[in-house]
Amino acid sequence: MTELTQQTKSISWVDPRPQAMQALTMSGLDYLRAMQDGSIPPPPIASHINLEMVSADPGVAVMTATPDESHYNPIGSVHGGFFATLLDSVCGCAVQTTLPAGTAYTSLDLNVSFLRGITSDTGRVVATGRVTKPGSRAAFVEADIKDAEGRLLATATSTCLVFQP
């Protein structure tokens, strides 16, 4: 039997509650751009999947994430939850770019299609979310994940509830 080597990963984050309250005072686009430039810390989930906001434009959000062995499932590849977390994040942020100050959103559904496997050898992947129909009560969005060579790894569609908290 092969000797097993225990590995560790340290995760740190900033309490997200003050930033969530701050988000309500800004347009969604301004909030995400402040996160992108580092003036607002990223959400805690970012440290779990090595997630980074690349760009935020009206109706479009782009993020990267870097899988590692801590994301593996029992069959030796990156767990579908990594895909789903990245796709849900980029879909939600794409919707957020369309929202005025004082408006929030939450995911109602997420439909993911896994097209290729990901391993730690895949390296950094890029996810792009695009709003297909913004709305004052619901917004519809689609997203994809690609590898460094531009190969499509997964796609998703999502519906987000838009509301006044």
C-alpha cells in the first residue's frame, strides 16, 4: 500500500457582513469593481476555490479560479461542486452588475452541464457570466467555464430573484 501524505490548506477571510451592507449603498457594478480593485475584500468563498474577479461590466462578469487537489472528489478529479460554485458566483455577479443601489439578488436555480473533467493539471480556468434578460423581479443568466486553451469545460443557466431587502 502506498504511504499517504497528509496535506493542509490554510484559508483566511474577512467577515463578509459589513461588505454586504455596504453593497446595498452602491450600484452592483460599482460594488464589484471595488472588489476587483481591492478596496472591498472578496467574499469568503473566494479563498476556498482560489477565485478572483477579473472584470465586471454591465451584464457581464468574468472570474478565474484555480483548482487544486483539495477540490478532488473520490474518483480523482475536481468535484462538481467546484464547477457549480464558480458558475453560481459568475452568474450572480453578472446579475449584480445590472442592479441599482439598494437592490439585491439571490439564486433561484442553477442548471449545470459538465462537458470535460478538471484536475489540478488543468490550471486556472475562466468563467464568464452573461445576463440574457435583466429584470426588476427576476433575471436570467448563462455562463461557461473554459481552460487556458479555450476549451469549453462546463456551461450553466441560472435564474436570480431580484428584490429590495
